[in-house]
Amino acid sequence: MVNYSLSIEHANQQYIQFQVRFDTHNDTTIVRLPSWRPGRYELGNFAKNVKGFKVYNDQNKRIDATKITKDAWQVDTTSTSFIRVEYAYFSMDLNAGSTFLSKDQLYVNPVNCFVFTDEQKDAPTSMNLEIPAAWEVAGSMKKQGEEYLAKDFDELADSPFICSPSLQHDSYTSGGTLFHLWFNGEVKPDWKRIKKDFQAFTDKQIEKFTEFPVDEYHFLFQILPYKAYHGVEHCKSTVITLGPSYEVFGALYKELLGVSSHELYHTWNVKSIRPIEMFPYDFTKENYSRLGYICEGVTTYMGDLFLLKSNVFTLDQYLLEFNAQLQKHFDNHARFNYSVGESSFDTWLDGYVPGAPGRKVSIYTEGCLLAFVMDVMILRETKNKFSLDDVMSRLYFDYALKGKGVSEEDYLAELKNISGFDFGPFFKEFVHGTNPYEAIITESLDYLGLELFHRPSKSYSAGRLGFKTIPTNGNFVVSALYPSGPADLGGLMQGDEIMAVNGYLCAGELDKWLNYFDNDAKRLTILRAGRLIEMTLPEVNRNFYSEYSVVVLEKPNGPQIKALENWIK
């Protein structure tokens, strides 16, 4: 057994003290720290937080540890039966996938900060926590006496936990599985409301798969006093950060439901149904895959759809979320440049930041829309008997439960088995190609008696001049440009700070000043790299950025009504 001990003697310094014991089996032992964490397909470089890395032999004498990569240390273990590794880990980031320490809590995502060796990666592990006696521990690891146990490093790495004196807890049962709700931070949970809604979407997800992959599950909510929204999936739990506190059961409640349903669906899709390239995970390097449209796209689609299927969302509420995905898709002109498959591969480059303008698309947004289209195509081809639910269920039972990863060929085969339709050409054009989505989205919506509307953006700068901004200290920083729109042709650049229109300071009202000078030439004063520049935008008589929305047809026909009912039910 590998033994880990954590202490937080000086919590204000935000360093967690680690001691780990490994048995030695070879003349040389390599101690590794993961390079990335599942749920985030980019290198994490967690070793940048490690301080004072030391190794001791079975005589309690310090021995040399030579760093051989950015997150691996080589140790000569020819004359020792075990080694004890000590180090401190700096923990200042509080988000759903990080590790954080303060005088008020210890929150650990083990894949950030627990080292392992290749020889004992499959060995059982135990963990001891030196924390205040009044602190409670929320997480999925089993406790035996004073120790927390995991069957191997993979399970340990996938078992986040929160230690805090202010945890709030309740639970519910679905399909014979106990689901825990843990809240940490300033929040006043509406237990009756949340348990009713969570029970509903959990019941419906389990109904579609017929079983839940694990015997117990934990929702770990880190509620923050400032704006936050983030969720990370784990096999037996999820960590979700949300804020500000006063809106969690108010304006943010639909976000709480959305991210929770999304992360719960991940228990099947990604934690069980996993791309073959990530089966098993290799924590030492990038795990490249082009299947992000399944991992995140299908999950994004299903997370919201199950809120509709379970009557937690009305159709109007669901369509608001769907409209948001449509808006992101149509606003991103990279859809003409880079496919969702290519963008999935490149998450390891810049998948979680805007990146170079017009270069890549989102696996969440594009994957969600393609999942919707494929779901409707299956309904249509099978006369509303089967759906994408059935494909995902097949992948769970025929691949995940049999210890197999999923390839794109496997996915295509199951799509054809369920629908009788060959999706190969569709994938070539839309998954690995850059064909426009408008026609397939419109056709799918029409099958359900829904219609896509678009109108010029209400924002004058976006709709009439082709640029988007972020308000900053009363001015406006350019965040996006419509290709060949007036702003683009006039020489505006991303990052420009617009200060005045025709000589009048914006003072927080850019669109009102632009609209005021609707029939006049528009001279912008901008701040660019420390210089004040003036430019006049050319007149182009057309609209640019649009707003997209889906509505129900006023008079759908019988087949459309039936199709919509089957899609929802």
C-alpha cells in the first residue's frame, strides 16, 4: 500500500505539506506528478507549485533526487526497501479543478498534487489528514478508522475532497444509489427545491441508461461570493464552483441545474464511455483525441435536454439554453476555417481561451449542435422509435462495461446499428469538414415543429458596424470583429480601447453615441498600445452580427407534434 499524509500547519501560507511512502522494486525509481487533469484537456504544469522536494531512504537518510522532466524525479533506490517523499504544494487557486488551502478550508483535487511511481501506480492507497478536529470531510473516498482509502492511484487521483468547518449536507436516493449534496461557502440552500429538481433529472438519466455506474455519488459545491461558473467531472463525484452567493438560488439557479446535470451525465460519458486514446489515462503527457464532440458536445446537449425530459425545464427554458449555443456558433467565424474534430485535437494548445481570432471552434458548442442534429436524424430514420440515448446506452454497455475505449469507427457503427443510416458522409462534411450548419439545423428544427429566427443584433456596434466590445472603466475594448465589416475595413483591431465617438467621450454609452450619429460619419478615438489614434469607419449598408432564437411553430402539423413529443419523452 502507498501511504500519503497531508498536513496544513501554516494554512495562511497556502502550502500543503505532503509525506508519501513508496516501496521500491528496482535500482532506480521515478517519482512522477501528473502533467494534466482529466476534464481539462490541456497540460496543467502542476509541478510549478511544488517546493522543497526531498527523498529519504529506509534508514531515514536523505538521498539524491534528480529532476529529469518538468514533473518527474529519478531516485537511486539500489540499497533501500522503500522511500519517503516529502514536499510542499502551493494551493492558491479556487476553482472546480484546482487545489486550495486557507484557514477556512482545505480543498484538494489529488491529480494536481499527489505523486506516484510507475511500479506502484496500481497499488492500493491510504491517506491521512492532519486537519482541525471540528472540520468535516466531503468526498467519495471510503474512510476506515482515520484513513481514507482508494484501490489505486487512478481512483485516488479522481477523488477530490473538501475539508471545512462550514459544510452543509443533505442527500437523496435515485435508482438505489445515494446522492450527496455538499455546499461549502456562504450559501443558504433551498433543500426542498434542489432535492426535488436533482431527483427528477437524476431519475431520468438513470432511466435512459437503466443503471448508474457507481454505488454512491457526491455533488461538491464551492459557492463563492463573486462571479464564478465551473464544473469538473469525476467518477463518483463532481466539483462545481458557482457565485456570487446571493444569486445561487436566485438568478443563477438555472446555471446550478445546468452544470449539475451536465456533470452527472459525464459519469456515463467520459468517466465510463471514454475515447480509446484515453483508455486508460496517461497522466504523463497529452492524450490527443478528435472525439471532443462526443466527450463534451454530447454531454452539453444531453445535460440540458435531460432537464427538459425530466420537466425541470419547460420547453421555453430549454430553448433559451439552446439559443445560447446557436449564438456562440454563428458568432464564431472560425466555423469556416477549422472543424470540430481538429479543434478537439487542439484543445491541448488553446482549447480554453479565445486564442487567435477565427482559428478554432468550441467542442462544447459545435458538438452540442451536431448531437442535436444526429439525435433528430435518428428519430426521423427510425420513425421516432430510437434516439441518441440508445446509441449512448450501447456505448456504455458494449464498450465501457467491457473495459474498452471508443473510437470514431465504433461510434459510427453504433449510430448505424440504431438508425440504419450511414453517418459517414455526414461526419466527413460536418465533423471533420467545415460545411455550414444552417441547413442541417433548420431541417432538424422543422422536423420537430420548431423554427430558427435571426435578426440584426440589438447592439448598434455589433449589428451595424460589425464589432463587439467588453466594457472597461467607462470605455469599450474590442473583443471581436466581423470579417470585412465596417470596423474590420476601417482598421479597428482586437484589444483597441474605444474612448470617444466623433469627439465625445463614450462614458459607458458607446451604442447610444453611435446611434445618435446614425446618419453621420463615425470617427472613433481609440487607445492602442499607449497611443491615441483616430479612424473613420466606412459606410456599409447591411447588417452584420445577428441574434438567433428558436420558436415553436404557431401551427405545427401532426407529424411535427408527434416528433416533438417523442424527442422530449
